[in-house]
Amino acid sequence: MNKLIFTLLLLHTVLFARYDANPTKECQAYNNMKHTSNTHKVVLDTSKKYTLLKKHKGQCLVLIKGEQPAQRWVDGNCFLSKRATAQHSQAKLAPKTAVAKQTTSKNLLALSWHNTFCQTHQRRKECKQSLFSTSKNSKYAQSHFILHGLWPQPRSNVYCNVSSEDKYKDKNRKWHKLAPLKLSNSTRETLAKYMPGYSSNLHKHEWIKHGTCYGKGADAYFRDALGLVEQVNSSKVGQFFENNIGKKITIQQIKALFNRTFGAGSAKKVELKCRDGLVTELWLHLGSGSSDLKELLKSGKEARTSCRYGVLDKAGF
């Protein structure tokens, strides 16, 4: 038995020899194979070479000098095989071809009515905070539309240049495992107010799935989205919703308000979403090339709405 174990260990050593390589993407380096801990939040640098010590169950054990612990586990697809690494290095010496940026001429701004959302998601972190907190952010979410997302169109335009690893995490709602976004302090503060789901890492999901196709960096993407939310909520449209909490509203009332507030024809770009008699979301179909909501509505796609009326739910379960 001991001879068999020794033979297997020797065979493994022969089959996998240590080698140095550059990671092909920025991956988090975890203390353990379960990826539950990452001391100092280490992320691999694609410009540096690391020593690969071992491969096991689709993961690589990597030596990161200067870190404690120095041996870290990363997903196996963070590195190519030795042969592929050599080919990759040769390819980097070849002339680079231009990569077109992801751009879009149409966008959809999805605004959510937080009180209704929490009726069916009572255990979500942002809903517990909203119900029991007296903070200004919670009070705001209880009386205004909040940001669900800004989605480049068509709806199939998602996950632009996103790794299969991040797609897997996103589709399986492992948003906490997605890498932190590079956002300014002011953007983070405003997101916490206009997107309660920020506490559940909704912003990471929105960036990975939709923002990567927007054509700008994460901070600019969210600043654009937040600016549009502010324009809606600070307008007569926003005042109408705030004044009618607990009441039934109609699509006719909303469309008339949009035409008066944002110009004739803007009502055709508005879509109301409802569920079980309650208003859930407000979708605005927009163009691009401006930060002004009125201008964006002019070039937006005309939309039909199946919800004719609904009640604006109050806070609480």
C-alpha cells in the first residue's frame, strides 16, 4: 500500500512540474480551495509571473512571494498550460489589432419600486435594512423609484468581454465573489442611496452583465445611471409617485405627466410593470449621446406597456 502511494505521488510529480507563468486575467488568490478567505484581498497581476506549484480539481496552487500565506489557490482557467503559455507569449509579440469598444445607441433605464420588491423578497439584506432602519437612505427608498439597472440594447447585448468564471459567478448569484469595482467614494455613497441592493452586491451583477457593454468604465457607467434616476425623482413625475403612495395610479396619468415634463412624445418611451395589482417597475427606453433625460427620451425606442394600472405599495410587509 505504501509503495502504491509513493508511486502515485511520484507520478504526479512527473506529470506536473513547477513552472512560472503570467496569469491571463486578474483572479482573486484565496487561502483555501473553498475560496472562503483571501487575506489582504490579493488579486493576480497579469504583468507578473507566478510559480505554479500544483494543479488539483480545476484549481492551481500558486506561490505569491511577500504574501502571508504565500501559497494561494486560484481557478485553473487563470493560467494557460505551459504550451499555451508559450503560444500566448509569442502572440503578444505580434502586432496588436484594434479592438472595438462596446457601444450602444439605445439603452433601457429600469427603475424599481422598492416597497413592492420587498414584499416578495423579505429576507433580502436590503429589505431588512429598509424595514427596520430610520436612515435617510432607507426613507428615500420607501418613497422614490430606485435604480435597478441601465441596460444597453438589445437585451441580448450582455456580458461583453467577461470571463467564463465571472459569468458563472454572476449567473449563480455568487455576486460577493466578483471582484470589487473601481468606484469613487461619491459614486459608492450615491449608489447606497439610489440602489439599496448595493448591500447585496447588486451593483456587481449590473456591471458584469450590462455595464461591460456600455462603452465606459464602471464609475462612469454608474454615474450616468444615477444622474438619470435623480432627474426622474426630482421632476414632477417623481413628485407624483411620492404623493400617491398607497393609491392606485394609471398608465394614462404617468404618460400625461411625462409629456408635460419631458416633452411631447416622451410618453411613448415609457413602460409600466406590475405584479399582482402592484406597481413593480418603471422602464424608460432611451437613446444615447446625452446626459439629459429629455434628449434621451426623444431618441428612445417606442414601447408598449401591458400594465394599465396598479397600486403604489407602502413600506412594510
